[in-house]
Amino acid sequence: MKKTLFLFLLTAALCSKSEAQEFTSRSEIRLHALICNNMVMQRNERVPVWGWGTPKEKIRVTTSWDGKSVYAWVDSLSRWKAEVDTPEAGGPYTITVSGRYDVIISNVMIGDVWFCSGQSNMEWSAMSAGGKGIPNRAEELEKAERYPALRLFAVQKNAAETPQENCNGAWSVSGGAAAQWFSSVAQFFGQTLNDELKIPIGLIGSYWGGTAAEVWTPAETVEGDPLLREDSKVHRQDPRWFYPIAPGTAYNGMVHPVTPFPVAGAIWYQGESNCKVYENYDRLLTALIGDWRKAWNREFPFYIVQLSPYPDNDKKPGANIGLRHNQDRVSRQVPDCGMVVISDVGDAKDIHPRDKRPVGERLAYTALADHYRLPQFEAKKCPRYEDLTVKGRKAVVTFSATGGALCTADGTAPRYFELAGEDLRFHPAQAKIDGDQIILESEQVKKPYAVRYAWGSLVFGDILNKNGMPLGAFSSNLP
């Protein structure tokens, strides 16, 4: 009798424990890191709400902006995904995710989401350099508090050998510690968009100082291209290794996990670590853009920050200007791609120019002109070389995005133009500004064939458009 009672009680206890474990397991709804309080969802899109749970569990997702519910079932790999239709920009809203219990996601905004990536100059924050990262730090951080519709998501650094499904991070409202440590370039970009568009802006920051572009590109792309594969071996010779060096590792850990989440576009500030293999940077960056667009399944705009002039490594003369040329080349050849010039705020003695506000603002002006199609911002883009017309011994150079006029920073005649004949031997040229054109002539060149401007790794240039935006270096004879 006692033995029977003991077995009964033991069985009941085990069953009770098993049922409790099953209840706990079945009650657990785990959301992707992006799906949390304070998030921004891309407007007018079908946006996934996804995560993990117990197989066969039914999940309901209800959105407060329309009161509608959508359903999903957890699959055999514990994954689930529901899709919601977002309205035009607005908020705040709530999203309720229901399984055995409810998870309420609050303070959700609908607007535009931008992916912000690169190496240290994109990562650079107000707290960099011992808290001296940007000019007027206190004023800028105080200003950040005035953007409640600007939301920041910093992807925690993670290098992975295989593509990851989730990442670490959380959405924060602009201001406080989030503003102190988040990318300054990205924040100034987002603030400018918010000022001009009057809609919520979400910024996903995914960056890592010192990284080469190969680590942000899927490994199969790099390893499948003989030129890129050889270039990637150069990075592996770096003895410091306090950042990932293997192809695809930052992509796997910091890009792939967020690709299900729709974005309006991407901004990119990177290149310093690729100067030592600058010759194929255009090939690499073009591949990266293509792979990212394929991963997100959308042809979103991609805007590049051109590096500022900086001294070359003695072992690689011409590296800085060579990489800048390839950045310009990508911006011209890849559809829906643009570039901003920052030579006027560069620093020949510091690879991390501190004045990040003009950088972020210029990225925003380019997006406002090209992506949002606001014509008043066309003249706030950086001017760029378009065409060369030869008239006798004179060369007439035409530019775009001039605002109707060009000038020099100090009001004197332009100093950094050179002309060459068909022998491509360049000589200093006398330059005269004529509205939005520049007329060149050189005593050493009887019949002009090519023109170049500010051509050198440490040449900053002096040409600005009507709104003070700098002209980038170019050489018309190069593809």
C-alpha cells in the first residue's frame, strides 16, 4: 500500500513538473531584436514581425493603427513570422504579439528606416577620442534630445563564420546615452531628414572600426572572385586583429540578421582599410551593394562618403586618391547610388576628421534630392565633373549640381586644374570660372585632350558650388 502510494505521488510530481516545463516552454515568445519598444517600421510596406517559439504554437499579431490581426504558426525549427501592412508615417502605436500570453510592443513609429554602415569614421561618436569626438559636443547632445521621432538601433559587434538569424541591440529614442555613443554621421543624417520630411526616422547602425569592405561582403562573393580573393589575403596579414578580417564575417553577424526588415536605403562611410588594395575597390563595392540589395530584395539607394585627402602609406603611393576615384566611379556606374565629398572638412593630420555634421547633412541632402525627389536640394548636392569640350587651345569643363554658379573658397582664381594632350602628360592650367563652367588653358598643351582637378592624395581643392559644397577630385581620362 505504502509502495503504491509512493509511486502514485512520484508519478504525479513528475507529471506536474513536466506540465510546468511544457507550459513555460509553450509560453515563451522570443522576438527578433529589432521588434521591440521604440522601433521604427518602414512606411507603406509589408513588414515582418518575427521570432521564435514552441513548434505548432499559434501566434497572433495585432496592430493598433488599424486594429487588424494577422496569424502565424511556429514551425518545426521554432521559427515564426507574421507580416503587417504599415500605413503612412505616424505614431506612436502599439503592436500586441499573442501566444499563450501577450507581449506588447509600445511607442512604435512608422516612417523611414536607413541602414548605416562602415568602419571607424561611421562608428565615430560624440564620446570618441575620450569624449572629444565632435565639435560642440554639449550643444549637439542637447540638440539630440529634441528629436523624439528619431530612433536609434546599434547592432552589437559580432563576427560570425555563418549567417546569423538574430543580433543584439535595442531601439532607443534619440538623446541620452544612445545619442552619446551612436554614430554622429548617422545621427546628423537622420536629424536632417526628420527636419525636412517631418516624419519619424529610424537608423540601424552597423559599423566596426578598422574593418575592410571584404568583411561586410558575403564570403562566397569574395572567395568566388580571384581578384577580390587575393586582395582579402592582404588584410589577413594585419597583426592587430582587434577587428574581423575574414571575408563575410561582419556581414554574417551584423548585416544578414537585419535583412528581413525593410529599409529605405543605406549610407556607407568606409575605405581607409582598403587603400592598400585600392585598385579593385570599385569591383568590391559594386559587389557589396549588389549583394546587400539582393539580401533585402529591394533596389534601395546607396550613398557613399568619399574619403577626405590623407597621406599615403610609403609602400602604396597614390592609394588615397586611387580609392577616392574608385568610390566616385561606383557612384556613377551603379544605379541609384550617390556620393558626397568632404575634402573641405578633412584633416591631413587625422584620419578621423572631427566635424561630422557636414558629412551627415550632405548625405541627407543627396537623399532628399535623389531619393525623395525634392528639387530644392539638387543644388545642395556636391558638384561633379560631367563633360569636357575643346575649343582650340581652350578646354571648357561642365559640371552638375552647381546651383548656377561656381566659386573658389578664397575668391581667387582656381589653382588645382591640369591639362594634358593625347600624350597624357599633365601640366598646370590657368582656370577661369564662367558661371557653372570652368575654362582652362595651358601654354604647354596646344590641343587639350584630358583634364584633372585636385589630383593627389593630399590635395584638398578649392572649388565650391553656389551653396558651398565642394567639388571632388577627378581625372577625365580615367574610366
